[in-house]
Amino acid sequence: MSNTLWFGLTWPIPSSEVGEVCLCAFGVGCLLASQRPKLRAATGCDFRSPSFKASKASCRALTSVFSEVPSFFGFSFPEERKIPGRHFQALGPVGLQSLQLSQEVLQHLFEDALCGDVSGDVQRMHDLGFVPCVDHPNLPGHHYLEGYFHTLPGAEPFPSVNPRCGRDMLKPAASLRLRAFAEGVRRANSEFLARMAADCPEDSVLRRLLEQGRAFADLAVQIHWGEPVGKDDVAWHVDAPNSALHMAVSVHGHRSLKMKLRQPFELEPAIHEELQVPGDVYVGNPAAFEHGLEYPAATWETRTVALQLRLLINEAEMRDPDVHQGLGSLAKGIAAQPLRLPGLAELRRIEAELAEAC
């Protein structure tokens, strides 16, 4: 549980520790007051003066005084809790967590036909339902293909929104291998997903989607090659609500993720840049922050292939006026709860199970 400060920002300290922190802060004030002569003698500075400027000596003196706070009150400041992810602010609360595929799982995914595998070509991807997209009209030499699928366990088509245009389509099932990967992620993180659902408001769209097993069930496979996309050509955007919980998997090639984020106590966002190489995975909620990508120059053989796994949502659900209810809870969960990726043995078992069910 976190606490909201008077100016609307979230302070990630549990309520049980707030009293202790406040008492420590009060102790610092009392101790500084009682130690003013000592500080003045050590530094030659009057800390009450409006012209006071910190120096190395004054900092050392303050550090010495602060170190006496625990013994002054008989306890210590609460230790900072280490969390697996990171939390930021943007259009709303943001949670991010980075993961890594094993090399054998990475190879297993790249060998799938929907990722182009080692023998795939452009025509074959068109035959599999991929469509050309244009995010950079000023870069005619940059090529971008995208394919849309679902990763529910069953092989039947499922009506859901096309993430490119926001309209419903009858989405085909992904390949057995990619469906097994997404199902493996759901199973490996079942407790996490149940906790996230419980943290969303009752009867909310996000809670219903999570309870129905539709996390990471919308798959877009993205393939980029050709002319590079540099920093001046980044297509900045904010995702739709289906990215309130989002996993991106780098399967082949390189790309650079750029995000406009700020720390909870900062007023202006800064651009955070993270290189994505094969095997890199991040989970986040890009429905709450502006982001874009840079791509290096690449041939078809060195193309970038990425999987975008979102919430499987239909157009009516996406346009629900309350669809964002619970987004803050999802952001907190992404930052605070450790996630796990399945191994190859797990994926093979799930593949056999799904194949038998079909």
C-alpha cells in the first residue's frame, strides 16, 4: 500500500512505516537544532543564514549529525525495499520490468514461421497474413510488416480489436509454438495475474480481461528492415488501453526503445533510452506513457523481429469510458511483483497439450 502526498504524487512507502519515517524526520530537525553550535564550529557556517551554501566540510558535518539519528531515538531509518521493476510517472503511473529469454527459448521462437525463421522471405510473410505498415512516410526505404493473431489456447479465430486501426477483426490463432509461449507466460505468472485482477476495481474492464485469461493473448508480430530510423524520425505515440499490460519480446535484430518518463517528484519528463537485443523482454503499461523506437539499417537477414503481447480486447471494451480503471494498480504490480519466463521444457509440454486438445 502506498501513500498519496498532498500535491497528488504517490509515495511508495507502506503505511506501517510512515509514522516511523515522520518520527525520524522530526528527530533530524531536533538533532540539527541541538547540534547547531557543533556544526557552526566544524564548518564555520551559520546554517540559518539565507546566504548559506553547502561545502564539502558542511556536508561532512551534516553526514556526521545524520548518522547520530538512530542512536538518538533508538531505531534506524527503514531500509529501502528492492523491487524487481521500476516505477515512473507520465500520463499516469508507469511500471516497467525487464526480463531475459534463455538462448534455447529465443532460438525456438525465431525458428517459428510467424517470426520469419531462417528461410522465410517477404512473400511468405504476406502469405501468412502479414500486412505492410507505414510509420515513417519520409523514409521510403524503411520496410515494416505486421501480423495480428491471438494466443488463447484454442485454435479457433477470436473476434478482437486490430491494434493498428482500432476496429474489430476475426483474429486467427497464432502458431502452436507462439500460443504455447504466451500460455506458458500466463501459467508461470498465474499468481501475479490473479493479484493484479484483484487489485483492479470490481466490474472493471481490466479486471474482467485478466480474470478471463486474456493477458498477453493479443499478439502482433512486427518485422522491420531497410533504411534506418534515427532519433529525428521516431514515431512518438501512446498505446491504446489494450497495452495497460504489455509484454514486448525481442526475437531478432536490434532496436532502441525511447520513453518519455519522469520520476515521481520530477515536474518534467526525460527521455529514457533502452537498447533491445535478441532475448530482451520488457513488461510495462505503454498505454500510460509516450514512447517510440529507433531502428538500425538492416537487410532481411538482419531484420528486427519483435513480439507485442497485449490484452485481448474487443472494440466495445476498448471504448468503454471506464476502461482505464485499474491502470495504476497494474503499474504498481508490474514494478513490484517478480515475473518469470517459461523454459523450453515447459514450452514443449504445453505445445503437446495444446496440440492434443485441438
